[in-house]
Amino acid sequence: MAFSQTIVARVLPFAVYILFLALADYLAPLMNSIGVDDKWLYAIRVVTVSALILYFWRGYSELKVKPALKNIVPAVAAGLLVFLLWILPYPEWTTLGTDAKSVDPTTGQDTLITFLWISIRILGAALVVPVME
């Protein structure tokens, strides 16, 4: 049974994202060995998945539906609620034993690089991941 274009368009971006996660422990030393901070793996992952999403964009018919204006307020409220319940508390168990301060993007970086890295993180989390999932 061959995969249809519709299935590939929905599975491949997610599979590539998960593949990057699975290979992170192997890719990080490789990045460091060529003199690139391994935090940029996230940027590579986001750009790669974004390219796949853009390639398959015409096939995502469900994303062509325009939301009704009356649904915007409940959608924003739901997003804020998720932020408050899930992201804001940042419980200790989410760090997997790693000091959360070790993920400071400003350490050893100039302002432009820090801005770029934080922008990529936000765009990846807000635009790429929801479409990919």
C-alpha cells in the first residue's frame, strides 16, 4: 500500500521533528566539534520542518478555513489558560535533573545573536510546532 501525498504531508514534518529529537545526543557533539553551539540544533530543526510544511502547504486544506471573529476571543483565552497552567509554573521535574539556568541564551552572545535565537524559539513554538502537530 503506497502512502498518499496527503498522508506524507502530515506525517513527514512530524517524523523529521521527532528524528531530530531522537538524534540530538549524537548531533550536539557533532555541532560542537565544528565550532557551532548545539543550541542552534533547534534552529536547524525548525527551518527543516518549516521547509517541509511550506513544500506541502497546498495540501493542508484544513488550514485554509478562516476563523470566525467571534472565535478569536475564546481562542486567545484558551491560549492564555494553557500558558498559565502548563508553561508558567515550570515545575522542577521538567528540567530532567538539569539546572534550568544553564539554558540562558544570553550567555556569551551579543545582543543580535540572542535576539535571533529567542525569535527562532518563539516562532518555532508558536508557528511551526502547532502546524506540524
